[in-house]
Amino acid sequence: DSGVTQTPKHLITATGQRVTLRCSPRSGDLSVYWYQQSLDQGLQFLIQYYNGEERAKGNILERFSAQQFPDLHSELNLSSLELGDSALYFCASSVGGQGVYEQYFGPGTRLTVT
Amino acid sequence: QQQVKQSPQSLIVQKGGIPIINCAYENTAFDYFPWYQQFPGKGPALLIAIRPDVSEKKEGRFTISFNKSAKQFSLHIMDSQPGDSATYFCAASINSGYSTLTFGKGTMLLVSP
């Protein structure tokens, strides 16, 4: 168990809908990262927050947004969902922000868009 | 544009064999190279990592070999066991600023009993 929690574990929704994925980092970790994992694209970095501030952005679609709250939990919002958004979404956390720190991954949320 | 290329896509070895997974990168600014192991239904977990100032690093049965001039690095699993059956991802990052991990596409390893 990495200490990172993600809810829900599974999510099934229809095209055009909006969903929110939630992540609680390990105790003491200030950075949260979101990744999308699909069979064809592998693990793709989406976005990083450090202590409430956005710090790095990857291949995140404009329909997706995230935030990190004062208690350090984070939410990833996916809107106007398309079939291609079906994937595993992982949250990871690390103690630091700048430089390299080990990232601890949560168990993921499996999103299915029908 | 894929910045870290990983091969093979899948690999089957017998128990006790030495599977080798290879990765090649393009960005010469990368200076941190971790390997992650992922079991079905779980998130990836850090296995071992190397920085370019050394050519090899061993942790237990896992060894990373690094060739800076060729921009390649590889994972060797000595005396592989069925419990090593998992998907392995190589990654690369820059050790400065708010850098992020760029992952290879993964190698599905099956170690047969």
C-alpha cells in the first residue's frame, strides 16, 4: 500500500458527461501528480500541483482541469467526456516539488465512457 | 513525440532466466532514470533508479545498466521468479525545476514456473 488513496475505484459514465476523480496524497507529501494510462498511449503525465499551486503541465486536454486544496487532496475534473477518455487515471504524490523525488502511485480510477 | 522508447513490448522467460528490458531516450537533458513495476490492478511502484554518473546499479536481483553515449539503459532481472511477472516501465526525468517523468510504453513480463 503506497499510502495514496483514490476514489472512486471504478466509474462508468456516458459521453458528454462530467466526472470528478479524487486523490489524497501520502501524509507529508506536498506534490500531487495526475497520469492517464491507456493501452495505446501508456502512462501520460497530465499535471502536477505543489502545495496548492500548479507547477507542471503535460498532455492535458482543455476539457480536463485539476486543483489541489488546502488539505492537499486533489481533484481531477473531466468534462464533455468522449469515448477516447476511457482509461486508468493515476494520482501520485511526492514529498518535494522541484528536482527528483520518488513518486508514490495510488491504485487508480478506471473510467469507462459509454 | 515519444521521448523514451521501450522494448520489447512483451517478454516470456522461464523461472531462473534473465529477462532484459531496454530503453532509449532522445533528450540529453534527462539525468534521472527510474524503473517502475506494475502488477494488475495496482499503481506503478518504483523498483530501482539510476543517475548518469554511474554505468550500473544493482539492488537485489535487479540491475540497471546505463550507456550515456548511446542514450540507452536497460533492466536485468537475475534469477527471475513467477512473482516477477508484471509490467515494467522505464522513465526519464530532469533533476531540476519542476520536472516530470516521461515513461516508456511498458513491457509485460511473464515468468513461467
